[in-house]
Amino acid sequence: MIDLEQDVKFVKGVGPNRVKLLNKLNIYTLKDLITYYPREHEDRSKATKIADVIDGQEVLIHAVCVSKVNEIRTKRKNMTIYKLIVRDDTGSAILTWYNQSYLKSKFILGETYSFFGKVTKRNGNVEMMSPTFDEEGKNKNTGKIIPVYPLTYNLSRKCY
């Protein structure tokens, strides 16, 4: 039988640094960990056409890459902007990330991806800042309902 009072440091994949972060959230035991409930859920399962997105809404879109990732160096030290243009059968969107150089080789022209993030409409353009994404057919970060937990500094809610 599993001892629910066992320290979280004995959970596989939880090292000393993660134990400190979990302790900041008052998670000390296995019981604390399994009873730490999400504060809400994000529905990343229902796709929206680009033409139908609403300003300020978080949405999932399925779109084809129609440009390579464009790297823009800023005057600000240590700040690089990466932009990608994607399109579905109803319109196009500009996706923006900051300091994510690995993205330059991540997207293939003509391939379809799923993107989830908050939409902004500016000057007739649809923009999405720092969306999470998956290749078509993969549902690691999109295509499902994701629990949202209260977090502490450096503790990520990314899907692994």
C-alpha cells in the first residue's frame, strides 16, 4: 500500500529544486500533491477559424505556415522577437514569441500546426502572442482540456 504521508522528494522526477518549489505551494507529502486541485481548466479542444476569433479571447486555431520564422532584433539588450505568419481557409494570423530562437527551425512551410493563445486584433490583423503549439496530429499541448494550477516562480504548467 502507498503511504500518502511520504515526502514528495520520493516521487520520480522530483529533485531538490522542485521540492523547494512544491513546498512554497504547501505541498509536502504525496497526499498534498494528489489533492492539489486546479483552479480552472482551459478548453484547448475546440478549434476556431481565424476569421471567427474575438479580440481578447483565448482560442485554438489549426493553420498552415505560410512564412518562415522572421527574427527581429530589437534595440533593447537581450530581446529578440520571432514572428510567423499562418493561414487557414478563412484568413491569416501573425504569431509572435520573444527570445525563443529554437523556433527558427521548428516550423516547416506548408505544414499544419495547432496554436493556442490569446488573440489580439490590430489594424485589421489577427495576432497571437506566445501561443503554445503542436504539430498536426499531436496533442501534447493542444486538442484537449488542460488543468490550470496556481503556480510559484519557476514551476511550469507545461505538458511534458
